[in-house]
Amino acid sequence: MIPRRLPQILATVFGLVLFLLYFSSHPTARAINQLVVDSYWQIIFGFAILVGAFSFLKVNLQAIDRGDHRWYRLLSIIGLIAMPLTAIIWGRGGDSPFMWLFDNIQIPLQSTVFALLAFFVASASYRGFRARSLPATILLVAALAVLISRSTIGEYIWNQFPIITDWIRNYPSMAARRAILIGIGLGSLTTSLRVILGIERAWLGSGR
Amino acid sequence: MHWSYFIAVPDPTAWLDTSKLPVLVLACIAVALVLYTTYSRHGRDGFTVRKIAGLSAVEDAIGRATEMARPVLFTPGWGGDIQRPTTLASLNILSHIAEKTASFDCPLLFPTHDPVIMSVAQEVVRESYARSGFADRYRESDIQYVSSSQFGYAAAVDGLIARNKPAAIFLLGTFEAESLIFAETGNSVGAIQIAGTDSTIQLAFFIVACDYTLIGEELFAASGYLSSNRAILASVRAQDLLKLVLVAILVLAVIWATIDPTADWWKV
């Protein structure tokens, strides 16, 4: 029973202490806050990344053994081993193999995935901006107005476009956004309190 | 850090940072309301929770995946770590979804960018499977760490979606630029998608691209809604009462500012 209760006791104690320390600017309070939030977190993450890397290796090796997308898995494992290995052997200097791999493989791959977003914005807009109902029509009109005014051609078509879209962004859009943010803030607050007070324990995996 | 730092000469007046006093007062009101609604009988009973379409569709989505013999995919997004309330809310929902997938015998895939979240999620899912009486159906390799890099994670999750073709996708947590990549890939494989995030920018993408979107506090109320746990729902009621307090302060500030344009007490 104690091992199951221990994480909850730790969450309650650290949650309450850090909550109270937030309202203090005393050097001791700030030092404890920094120690727990920064240093403890780095120690936990340091161990967790080992668990993560081991899990990644295990999952991919098992999949290779099953013959499940063998080449992709093998490439993933080569990547996982090659990057730290080159950094350990030749360092991370400007012309090291590590930086060559980083600049010529990792960065272009990341840019490629990010570039997919442009196509996905177009396809999502095509599906989303259909005037099927009154709210969808309002969304379509507002989106078109903002889109036209933000492009260079907008002001040439009608010089009132920027004024109208600024109003849309600063008043109705901002009001809705702030209302959602207040809801999120209150939701975060009550979720944290539920966790600290032990009202909600599903995150521990030990019932509710 | 040297321990001598802790015994540095303290400034006794700084123990309470007076600039944060209004926040402390509001936090105390919030704690009092949550305690009252959760632990008093009057606070726990006598209220109903409105129907949330996205949460009502959870069971149908998992049932559909089971009938189609395709997995369910759940991912908490790249933007959050385990310290974030949104991630905790997401893991609470994962617990309920895992119970359903266990009893329906439907595989549950959980790729994540954070090894700490992976460890916690493995424990949450394992316990959920045990609670529903099907501990033998749990597969640790389905809860996997893929990459800490944002677009490495996005590519890995996209690959999982394209290869496994999940019939139900849950995008619940803190998302950044990867949100639309997931939602559009999920749409291309014909999955029912239920999304929710605390990022208002990504929320717009989810509303356009997903079947159901949990907006604002709905994400945080989800675990109470799914479990029908009165204690959790009572704290959701506290959220509404806090909202009323904020509305009262806003209305008062508007009236005050109209009468006295130089006043700015609400800026504290």
C-alpha cells in the first residue's frame, strides 16, 4: 500500500510547498524553488531519457525481428547510435561529422516535415471553410477578409480591408480567445488542485 | 548549488511578496471553492453537467475501431511535459480510454516525445488494463517514446498513422505546429478524430480538421465526465463558480473605469 501512496504523498507535499514558495521572494524560497524545478527536473529527465532510448531500441529491435518495416526501423536505430557516437569520437565543432550529419540530414528532414504544413493548411481550409451553416459562413467570410488584407494585394483592392480585419482580430477574435484562455486557466488550476489534494488519481494509474 | 546559499542572510520582509498578494487572495478563494464543492454534501449534489459531444463520442469511436479491427491512437502533443496540468488532464483521459480499449480488445498506440510521459503513461495504461480485468492484453511496446525533436516526433506519429491506419485518433494535450500535420494525416486514413488542447492557436486547426474538439476547460473536465466521479465533477463546478467571481470582477472594473477613467486597481 505504501509504494502506491508514496507518489501521491510526494505530489501533495511538493505541490503545496512550491505553491507557497511562489508567493515569496525570499532568497531561500527562490533557491528551493530553483532546486526543485530546475535541478531535480534535470536529474529525473536524465534518467528518463535513458529509459526512453532503451525503450526505443527495444521496440525497434522487436519489430525488426518480426519483419515489421525492417529498413525504416534499422535506419532509426542507425540514427540513434550515429549521432551520439560521432559527437563522442570527433566532438561537436563546426566541421565535425556530427555537425555535417546535423546540417545535411537532420535539418533538411525537419524542414521537409514542417513544409508539409503548407499543403495541410490548404487541404484543411478547403474542407473547413465550406458555408454549410451560419457559423461556418461567418468563419469563411472572416477568414477570407483576414487572408486578403494580410496579403499585399488587400490594400489595393479596398483600402478599408486592413481596418476591418484589425477590428476582427482585436475585438471579436480576441474576446473569444480570452474567454477560452480564462477557461483553460481555471481548468489548469482545478486540475492541479485535484492532483495535489489527491481527489484525482487516474494519472497515478491507481484508480480514481 | 552550494548549501551555504540557503543560510544566506535573509530579508524578513521579503517572505511574502506583496506584489503577488492579489494572486494569493484569488488562489485562496479557488482552493476554498474546490474544497467546498468537493467535500461538502451540498456542493457535490444538485447539479448536472451539460452534454459534451466530443466526450460522448469516445466510446463510439473506440467501438468503431474494434469493429474495423484497427487500432486506437492517442498522443499528448509535443508542447507539454509532465509538469503541465494539460498533460495530467490528458493522462487522466488516457486512463479511461485504456479501460475501454482493454475491455473491447482493441490495440491502443501511444507515441510520445517525452520519456517521462512515456513512463507515466505505461503505468497508467497497465493499471487501466488490470482494472478492467484484462491485464494480459497490455503491450508495453505500444506506449513508446519516438523522438524529442518536434518534427522527428511529427514524422514518427505520421508514419504510425499511415502504416497502422487507426480508426480513432485522440489528440489531447499541448500541441504546437504538429497539430495540423496529425489531424490531416488522420483524416486521410478515415479516422474519427477527437482533439483538445490548451493552445488557442492550434485549437483553430483542430476545429477545422477534426470531428470533435474539446474547447477550453472541457479538456480538464473530461476525466470527471467520462468516469461520472462526483468528487471530480464537483471540482468542475468550482471552475464555474470561479468563472462567476471573475465575471463579477470584470463587470465591477468596467463600471468603475466608466465612472473614474483614472482608476486602475484591477491592474494588480
